[in-house]
Amino acid sequence: MSQRPTSVLATCVWIPLFPLRCEEARHEGLAGYSIALLAPDTTRKLWQVSPHARHTGVKPGMTVSQAIGLCPTLRLIEPDPVHYDEQFARLLSALTAVSPVVEPADLGLAYVGTDGLEGIYGSPEKIVEAISRTMEASSFRLGWGAGKFTAWVAASRAKRSEAIVVPIGEEQKFLASQPIAVLPLDPDIHRRLRQLGIRTLGALAALPEEAIAAQFGSVGRRLWLLAAGRITEPVVGRVSPEPIVAALTFFTPVGERELLSHSLDQLIARALRHPRRIGWRVHALRLRADLDGSGSWLATILLKDPSADAARIAAPLKIRLDQSPPTGAVERLVLEFTAFAPGTAELQLFARDAQAAARAGQQRALQSAAREIRMRIKRSSLYHIIEVQPWSRLPERRYALIDYEP
């Protein structure tokens, strides 16, 4: 595996309430109303709330009935996590046009490494201006500084569509006046710090490091180092391999858990047979579903122990399907293997045998033919017909279409 590129100088790109901004962008006129996104795992609670709704007392985590009682005009929106993920991927792609070192942190939050960019763009202000030109949304906030934490704090204090630049050497002076809420705190530590009268990073940094470590342990020591500007975490760029994708389209929308589980097994088996997977174990995967009518469902899994065993790969996804199932019937199911780990000696030997090489040659010929078909008709139209519900009397329930991608 190639070494990931890093950068000490960082620009934090933050779009607060990113999923809500995505909905406002694709529904014209929505921004002027009190709106709330329903939680992806349950339709009974709110996930994100617009500023208009907050003014009426509506807060994330409230039940729908509580929120409607406070704001009868509240507009509720079904979540579409696949759409938000795609929009975030577009943002990351746009940022790579400025710098090759881009690190996603959370939905709507990313860091751009700027080491060496002064030779191309000039001063930090010019670099930040170049990044702002790539932004499609107008609700972004930017922060520039040495290390990710300083850049994040600067972005969190910036106004909408503006940037704050922290000059090199002035990190401690800038951080000292910031509230402790900018630290990665859990509610209990936040409460305890406020009970001690510590409300700013400067007040925390003024205390002895060992005293904070004795009170809060290793977590407290890290918080003290961040507050004092002693940690300069670099931006770590991504080295993302092309994902292996397997998709299945149902003739009629499906809501039965057993059928979805059976379909998932079919997708995993197909993805594991892909030539690019041979010799590698799966480390990260994603399952997404397009729901009947509108909306989507998304599950992202990072395997603690990378595996090439279908049952071990399927287990966490099936748990997610049981605990947080899609809120509607599924029209299309897509599985992606997004990260890999080197295989065992047996897997590596298998990848190098003559039969694998022959299959790879046949696969390249099929891929070339499939590309030509897609170029001619402008879309993919090659499918396998597979049996997913053999006990059904209805042919449209018995079979489904799975994308044929050689």
C-alpha cells in the first residue's frame, strides 16, 4: 500500500447541517420555512432542525409529536443518506482540484492540506480564496491554520461564507479566547469543566497539565494539549482504491427482511468473485438502498478483522438490517467494497495461479465489450436474472435483476 500524503498546514471546510442544506438545494423555496429531517434509523424522532424551527423551540432528538406541538407549520422531510453521501463526495472531488491532500472527517466537514500551495496561489488568504471558489453552497465556513484543530476552531468561529486565517506562531493567542465547547468533549467532561469555572481554552491551558491528567485521565491530557496549542495534527490524504460494486434491482419493491437478507448474500457472493478482489480481504463496505417513491437507506461498515469470508462480511450488515431497517420498500440494493487489506498467504498464492491469470484476461475482454455497449446506448443495460424468492408464485417476486458488470 502506498504511503498517505500529509500536510501540517490545514484548511478546514465546514458546512453546518450538511444534509439539511442538501435538501434545501434540491427543493427550491424550502429555506424560508421551518423544516426538520427525520432520523435515518427511525421516523419517530428528528435528526436535524433548521434555524427557523429552532426559534420555535424545536430541537434534534425530539419526537415528531413534540415538535409539531411546538411548531404546527413544521415541514418534515424523509432522510436520503445516499444523496447526502453523493453530494459530499462531489465536494471532496472539487477540493482535490486545489490540493491532492484532502481528508474527510464527517458529513459536511473536511480538511484540505495546503503545504506547498503558496508557490501556486500565494498567501494563506489566496489559498483560502481558491478553496472558496470550488464551493457550490453558500453556507460554508473556512478556517486556516497549523494543524487540524486550529483550522477547525477557526472555521467554527467564521461567519457564513467567510474564512478566518490564524497566522503561524499565533495559535496559542487565538485559541486562548475560544470557548471550551470547541474541544471534542463528552457531556460529562463538559459539565465538570464548567463546574470548575473553566469556560475558555486559555483558562484550561493555564492549569498544570498533570492536574488535568489526574482529574480526567489520558483524555484530559489530550484536551489540555489541544487547548495549549501543543498538538499539531497533520491532514492525512486519502488513498482510495476503486470500489467493487454489485447491484440488484427488484421487479417490485421489497420490504421483507428475509428477502433482503437473501439478496444481500447474493451481492456479497458476486462481489467476492470480482477479479480485483482476489488476493485481498475486505476491510470496509457500504450497503445502500433506493426506497420506493423517494428516500434512501445507507449502512457503512468497517470490519475490525478484514475478511474474505461471505458470512463474516454479511453478519454486521444483517445486524444493521435488523436493528435499523429501511423505512420503506426497497427498489434497488447496492453493495460496495470500499477498502481492502492484504490477503493471507493462501489468498495471495491463489491470486497468482495460472487459472486466475486466464480469468483476468477473459474479464478484460468482457469489460471492453460492456464499455462499448454503454458508450453506444449511453447507459448500462446488461443484467443477470437471478432467483431471490423461489417459493413465490409470482414471477416478478421470484426473480430480480442484478447489474452485469464484468
